[in-house]
Amino acid sequence: MLVFGIARGPWRRDRRQAHRDAIELDLGCYDEWGRFFLTVPAEIEVRRRAAA
């Protein structure tokens, strides 16, 4: 979880755990259809695994 480019939480392998972290920090929420949204200054950084 990044806020203005600064890490605000631990690195998570599970996106659902990253969503829970964001909710605890008041940086994200689920809408009535179950879609997850982050507030404007926040982002979840995704790192792809290198091809073997």
C-alpha cells in the first residue's frame, strides 16, 4: 500500500489482505456490489513474478 509514494503497510502476497490493510487505514472500501476502491492518494503496488 502506497500513499503519495510512501509505503503505509507491509508487502502482501494476497490482494485481499492488502484490501483489509487499506480499510483499516481508512484508505479503501467496498461498494454495494462488492468492488474494492482506494481513496485518491493511495495505490496498491503490484509486482509480477519473473518468468522462470
